Amino acid sequence: MNIKTRILFGVLLLEVAGCAALLWYNYSSSKVALESIRENQIETIMSENRHRIDSLTQLMEKKVVELARVGEHFYELHQQSQSLSIDSFIIEYLKGSFKNFPESIGGGLWYEPYVFDEKLKYYGPYVFWNAKKELEFTWDLSNETYNYPDQSWYLIALPKNLSRLKGADQSIYWTDPYIDEAGSKELMMTVDAFMYSQKGEIIGLSTVDWSLKEMTEFIRKIHLTDSTHTFLIDERTHSLVG
């Protein structure tokens, strides 16, 4: 191989090496850029859905506090005139309150045993969305069989050893996710708010039941990559949803 051929061969090798280095640089730069874009997409998607979840939980909490204040008003009215039946007013109010609130499964007013009426151990008016997506009222959970003061959603806010005279450390409680055995059979959560008498004594709870069906569906639809799976973790209990 003469000197000219060796020089040409050497130049060719340098050009090939240079092209290879340039291609590797471009690949590495593109990979970093794609990863950055993907991270930004993931952050945007999670931020949007976190905002949606926060909005829904705030909506539930606002509703349950509203129910509690009205429940206190009904209690005071009944104490002032026990000869006056206010059942129909409560039923009308609950139906009207949840008529434009399809985000919930239902909700109710649950008074402590014999507190609303000394002749009644259970007084828990409740409305819910039935299978036909119609709002329905029921007294069916105000009985010894269901015994709502012993239900987990009630005890999480009002355990038996909690003084009804002193109140509690917080005004709102959320249950862990659970299956609604009493009606819809859906995965749900319940948010509780305390009802108080004018003397400051706890007289019961207002509740809003929230179906997690819609939430789990849109969580599953969040598609980040082909190999990812999205889910929610309850930070208090570390329970998985999704």
C-alpha cells in the first residue's frame, strides 16, 4: 500500500469515526431530550389529575359540612316542639340537596341513639342514587339490624369511648376505601362531619358517600408508557386504589 493510499484510508477512517461519534452524540442528546419531554408529560398529567381529585374531595367535604349545619337546625326545631313532625321536611331537604349532586352515592343525617327523639333509638334519614340513577329516600338503615352506631364509618369519627360533651380533635373524618355492603356494592369512601347541639354536645354525624368507581376508571386510563400502571395510595393507610 503506497503512501497516498494509506493517507486516503486514514482519512476515511477518521471520517467514519467522526460520523459515528456525531451519531452517538445526536442519539444521546435525543434520548435526554425525549426523557425530559416524557417527564414533563408525566408531571403535567399527574398534576391535572391531582387537581381533579382535590376538587372532588373538597366538594364532598363542603357538602357534608353543609348537611351537618342543617342537621343541627332540624334537631333544634324538634327539641323546641316535639309534637311537630319534621320528617317530611328532612326528606324534602335531603332529596333537594342531593338532586344536583350526582358525584355522590348518597348521604344522610345520623343522630346518636335516643338523642333526636327519646323514643327512637335510631334516627338516620338517608338518600341515595339507586340502580336506575334515581334519587331515593329510605329509613331502612335506621334499625337494629343495621345498627349504624356500630358501623365502621360511624366509629371512625365517633368511637364509643369518645366523650360526647368535649367534642373531637377534628371536624371531618374520611374512612378507608370499603365495599358498600348495604346497597351499591361499589368501592366507596365516606366522609363524616359532626353535628352539635347549641350546648356544644355532639349529637351525631352527617355523611356523604363517595363512589370510587369513576376515580378508579380515570386513574386506569392515565397512559404514561406501555410498561406503566397507575394507582392511588391513601397516605394515611397506604391502601391502594387503581
